[in-house]
Amino acid sequence: MVKNVESRSTVKASKGQLSFGKVWPYEKAPESTDHFTIADRYGLFIDGEFVAPKSKEYFATSNPATEQPLAEIAHANDADVALAVQAAKRAAPAWRALSGEDRARYLYRIARILLERSREFACLETLDNGKPIRETRDVDVPLAAQHFFYHAGWADKLDLVYPGATALGVVGQVIPWNFPLLMAAWKIAPALATGNTVVLKPAESSPLSALRLCEVFQAAGLPRGVVNVITGDGRTGAALVQHKDLNKVAFTGSTEVGKQIQRSVAGRNVELTLELGGKAAHVVFEDAAMDQAIEGVVRGIFFNQGHVCCAGSRLLVQESVHDLFVEKLLLRMQRIRVGDPMDKNTDMGAIHSKEQLTRICELVSAGEREGATLHQADCQLPSKGYWFRPSVFTNVALSHRIAREEIFGPVLTVMTFRTPEEAVEKANNTSYGLSAGIWTDKGARILWLAERLRAGVVWNNTFNRFDPAAPFGGFQESGFGREGGRQGLRAYLKVPFALSPG
């Protein structure tokens, strides 16, 4: 299913631009899939083994690039959730009693096996999610392994920063569809390093890499019940976060669902971290390295088809360089290769689902109705699957929906500013507060701006750069708590009251 808004401005190469025409076209370079298989049906991973669901219900997961079904996935009901939580609760005392060195050995094994099977995981993630193989191969899988390596290094050093701290117990974790493997590693690694046991619920539309990760846990010899993975829709997630035996809930996803979870744990003795939506701003000054900034803006919004909570979906450009910057940006957007995610030449893959494509189209239509000018890349889209062209809006007002609401797609809005003070005011004019990017040649200006931007992560002359050692999280409707780094470990520990929160 291909669905696009008719563009009022379709970007084409202008005169004076280097063009090879059809003399040197990109040849297809598909990644092979004959080195792994996908089972017809997957059960739930409870107490160290795959089991059939008590519900006896299954649902299909499909390839968003082709709309072809990939496998049937078990749908966990309340009884299945209870079994998973009970398994984690039984495993908790022995896992907590292990020395940090022993827990680290398991995490190191998981990281090494994950890297050994990296090609398999990259292909599986691309098929189930729609993102390009280049991104899963070069970003998702290596960064997932890094999280296990990094937290393995902390497992025997926790007393150095949090003396007397102990594990919380059983942790319920719910992760989104945009980075299934990475989010699983992002949450499981610190929980295990700190002595907790886990019940993980991946998104129903992209569960395959989390289920394949269970095979890695088995190969690493992880004790039974330490990690349990249950699949299903929002009802399964609700049953998990409401279970009475959880000691902590960690959620990454939409702000709306995050608020529901916050209400569901209110009044209970349950720790909570929420990493929610965002509407990040790039702030580009006239002294910025323009070509570098353009590449950063492209990476910030078109990476993973814009399905990124910290995507740089708002561009604030200093008025004196706006016209030239936008001209060059639109030409760069034209060179983005959209198509088969399994092709190693592809820059941007498929929109993850029909529902997400509908959401993108609805907001883009609203942007046009409100008077913004839409520019789209002149690219041919496949006839099957869910696709949307790289898009940029100019003549955008702060009151427009596209400037206020999270689109979660490959759509950038462009506005201008004259002074640093105006840039801060416009960048902070949002209900979110997850990330921001500053592009300037002046170090003093970077420090001045970073201090005033209400964002949990501020990148300087780069964007979408992640490191397990760096804490990640937001403010306002982007959630609270941090994941990654020393601060992320703190979220999984019961720390004596006298100690600093980290």
C-alpha cells in the first residue's frame, strides 16, 4: 500500500549540479537471507524455554516493505503474564546473590554471541521493521552489543558509585517497534547488571528480534527465569505493568501510553522510568559549517524513516542563511535512495505500518491546509508496502500542527530565527523535551545555548549519536528518568536514602 500526499513542490536537480544521468546507476545489492530461517510460529519465552500461550491465540507479523506475513506470534493473556512474572520472581534471589563478576560473565557472553550472529540479527530486524539493512547492520546490532559489553563492565563496580545499593527485584519492561533489538538491549542489560530479573514485552508489530535474542540467552547459559519475553498487543502490556509483583516498570513509547502507565502504577510501591515522544529542534547559525549541518539534519530526520523519538523534526535556521541552506537541503534530500530495505544501497526504507503511514499522511495534509509549503523528493516508490517520500515543509508557523505534534515520520519543518534568544524561545516552544542539536562554529555559543535549551540530550555539531556510557532521557512530555551511563544504572537500584540520586 503506497500512500503519499501530492506535493506542491517536487524537488528536481537544478542546472549546474553534478549529474551522471543514467550512465552510472546504482545496481541492486540485496543482502542474502539464506543464512537464517524464520519459524512459522513463535511461542512465549518463559522460565528459560519457549512455551505455547495459555490463551491459545496467535497473531501475524509482516514485512512492511512487502506486506507479506513473516510468522505467527503468540498472544499472551493475563495467565501467561502471571507465569512470566512468577518465573522472574523465582529466579530473582539466586540472580541477585551472584557476584558482580559472575553476572558480568553472562553479559559478556550475550554480547559476544550477539556479535557472532550480527548478520542474522540485522537481516531479521530489517525484514520485521522495514528499516534499511545498512542501519541495522551498522547501528542497531553493534550498539545493542555495546550495551551488553558496557553494562557487563559495571556489574562488579556498583559499590564504587552506589555503596550499599541493592537490586529492585522483578522489572517489567515494555519497548516500542522502532528499535526492537536495540531497545531490548537498552533495557535488559542494565537490569541484569544490577541484579534484577526481567519480563520484557516487545511491540506486537516487531517482535522477532526480541524472540531471537532469547536464543542468545539460552546459548549463553543464562539461568532460567532471569529474562522472560512475552508477546501481544496493548492488553498484554497493560496486564504486565499492572501486575502486583513488579518492583519496577520501564517503558519506551508514545506519550499517551506513558501517561496511562503512570496512572496505573500511581499509589503502588513501583519504580518507574518513561522515555516518551519528542519534537527535537536543530538550531543552525550562520557561522555553522553548512554542508556538515545539512548532513546532520538529514541524518536527524530521515534516519530510520523518521521513526525516532529524538528525531530532529524541527529545523530553526538563522534568517541570513535560510534561503541558501534550504536550497542545498532540498537538493540533498533529492539524493536519498528510497526502496527495498534489504538493498545495501538503500538510504530510507519502508514506513513501519499502515497505521503509522495513515498518521503521517494525516499530519502532512494538515500542514498543507494550514498554509505551509510541502517539498518532496522526486523518487519512485515501490508498488507494494508502506512508503512515504522524504519531505520538507517551509513557510511553517509555530501554531501549525506539524510544528507542534510528533509526526514520527520522514517529515521536516523549517522555521527561521534572528538572534540566539529567539532561537532558544522557539526551540523551547514545545510540550516535549527530549533532545536538540546546535550547529555553530563558536564554542561559547554552544555552551550558552545548551544551558538554556530544555532538552535531556543536546548534540553539538552532530545529531543522533548514541553511546551506552551517556545517559539518555527527557523532560516534560518526553518522560523522566535516564537510561544509559551511571545514571541509567541508578534507575535499577534501591539506593540508601542518604546517597545522591546520581
